[in-house]
Amino acid sequence: MSQALVRMAAGWLLGLMLAVAAAVVGVNVVNNTVASPQQPVREYLDALHEGDGGKALGLLRATVPPSNAAMLDGTALQTASSRLANVSIGEAEERSGNQVMVPVQYTIDGSRLRTEFLLEKTGTEWLFFNTWAFVPSRLPTVGLTVVNASEANLNGVPVNMPQGRNSFAVFYPGEYEASLNGEYFAAPATRATVTSRDVPAAPLNLLTEATDQLRKDVGAKVQEFLDTCAAEAVKQQKLQPDCPFYFASTNNVDDGTIKWTITEYPEISIEPFDGRWVVAPLDGKAKVEAVQQSSFTGAWSPLNEEVDFSFTTRLDVAGDTIRVTPLLSY
């Protein structure tokens, strides 16, 4: 064989070896990037960020437990994911049975957290490229309770709360914030962080309170009742009217001189009790003025007395309508 043919053969052999090496490198690069076990995790996190619950559920290969699905798509899902910062996907760690664990680290409200995803090798494409998928699982849930209310907000979405409680299927990782911001009832926001399918999140409990607006509106109705009652007592010229207040005297009172006024209106306190909202007993003061004649001496003198009174009410709230019913005992 001539020297030229030897050099040509050597060149072809070198080229073939370089091509094979390049192909091996290329396969390794692909298997470490788009065909790596980190890729499904990356796509899943992107789906959460976009609020695409259908895609996220398909990638995660998860079943949805019996629960409310309000957190599994759209704004609620985007909000849960948006609270993650400094997200870092780590190297896959081998597990038994052709499985790997891919760790994801991130921060929520400054706290460093970690979620581990379990994936399995499902085969190859084009003979060389690995395919990976999440090991099938079941979504976790977040429980929510609210005092004396049938609705609340979770991640900015109104949700129904039958009998004051509900359970919501959620994706992870994410943070879920519950609140109640009604005209008459409100509760401070509370949050739960979900980092794993296996570690249950702390339940969210909304401690509902009456708002200043409700106390103001109830106070206005109580004041209206008392003013009307006082005016009716004057009209009827009664020292003991059908009102929470009265004055007892053995003296004779000149008809036409009786005047009642409310000098101190009750302070309004509203608290939950036995599944209802109740108004605490209402205490106030009223003043009666008149001209009286002594039963003993017959002398006339002015009557000017301030009396304490107390009564209870029943409060009914339906939407933006309230009704206050005085409960009087005579």
C-alpha cells in the first residue's frame, strides 16, 4: 500500500473517531440538558409560574384528592408560585429502581426552603436520549376554617366555606394566603407554605372579627331605637314606658311636664358565640325631667334624675343588611 493511501486511510479513521467522539459528547450534552431529569422539573415549575394547572398536573402525573380545586389553576396558582424567589434546581441524585431525586432550593419570605422531586427513567428516544417523568403521586391539600362565615379569600380568589370549613388541593412548592375582608366581618391574613406532597401544611384558621363598620351600623340602629323610645315616652307622658329605661316615684307628676332624653348611649361590642354573632348587653343612661308634687307635703318641685339602663338584642346579618331586635323584659 502506498504512503498516500496509508495517510488517506489514517485521515478517514481519525475523522471517524472524531465524529464518534462528537456524537458521544452530543448525546451526553443532550442527556444532561433537555433530556435530563431536571428538564421535567423545570417545565413543571414554569407551568406553575404561568398558572397552567392542566400542564402542571400532567407533568407531575398526580391525582387530585377529594377536595376543592380552586387553587389548581389561573390566578390562585400563579400567586402561590410567585412567592418563590432565588429558585435553584440541583443535580439529580440516584435512587433505586431507575429513579432519581431532583432537589429544588428557593426562598419564601426570606426563608431558605427545599423541595425534592422523585423521577423515573421511562425509556429513550432516538436510541440515545433518555426520557424522564415524575413518579406518580397525589396532590397535598390545605385545610381552611373561618369563624362564623361561609366564604373567604384564598390567594386572592373567593372560595366557598360550607359550615365554615373546606379543604383545597394544591400544587407544591407554593405559599397560600387566606383572608376575609368583608364590610361587616374580617379576619387577619394567615399563610401556609407547602413544600412537599408528603408533609402536610399547617391548617389555615381565620379568626373572624366584627368590623368597625358593623359596630357603627349596629350603634346607629340602637341609637335610633332609644331616641324613638324616648320620644314615644314623652308623647305618652310615662315615667315607666315600654323602653329599657324607667323611673319609679311615689310622688304625683304634673301631666305634660315629663321629658326623657338619652344622656349616654351604649358602647357596641360584637363577638362570636355558638355559631352566631351576638351583641354584648347594652348599658346606657337616660334622664327624666318633670314637675312633681310630694305625696307627703303637697309641695311642687322639679324632677331631674339620671337613671341607668341595660338591655339585650338579637343581631341578624344577611349580606349587606343588618337587623337589630331589642329583647326587653318588663
